[in-house]
Amino acid sequence: MSGKKLVKQHNYLCILLDYYGNLLTQRRQQILNMSLEDDMSLSEIAEKLEISRQAVHDNIQQAVEQLKQYERNLGMVRKDQSLVNKVDHILNNYEFEQKPEIVCELEELKSMIL
């Protein structure tokens, strides 16, 4: 997988973790946070949690699959991204010179979504 795709996948998993992380067990949430947010290797996580590298790997794989399943079923990330895209479309395709407060409101709305 190319570097660009890996970064995109990593960012997507971080977003899924933000949205649905609390639905994971505490252990899976902890392991995934250590991997994604703290950029720790399997060995580092295993050593810190005193478990095997295989257990870390399995927990990461299962947690990622759970997060993806939550998104397939609930679609919150997809819906919010659609809202952001719509706000961007409005900001880029309509003139608001006479009403700069509308631009501020739309930018605030956008920041609230994601």
C-alpha cells in the first residue's frame, strides 16, 4: 500500500475511533489508541501491557473491524462528511460579500460537525 493510502487509512481509523471508540471494550480502545494516537509498535504495546504481540495484533484487527461495522450500520462519519461537503459547496459557490456574518456562521457550523 502506498504511503498516501496508509496515511488516508490511518486518518480514517482515527476518525472512526473518535466517533465510535467508546463502543469498544476499554482494552481494545486502549490498544487502538496506543497504536493510532501514540504511534506505538506492536512490540511496544505488548511490553507495556504485558501481553503477546499476537494478542495486540488480534485486538487491533478486531477493534478496526468493529469500528468499520459501526460505520456501516450507523453511517455517522459519512453523514457528517456530507454535511461538511455541503457547507463547503455553499461557501465556494455563493457570494456573501454583503453578509460576512453568514460566512462566519457557516464556518462555525462546519467546525462543529467534525
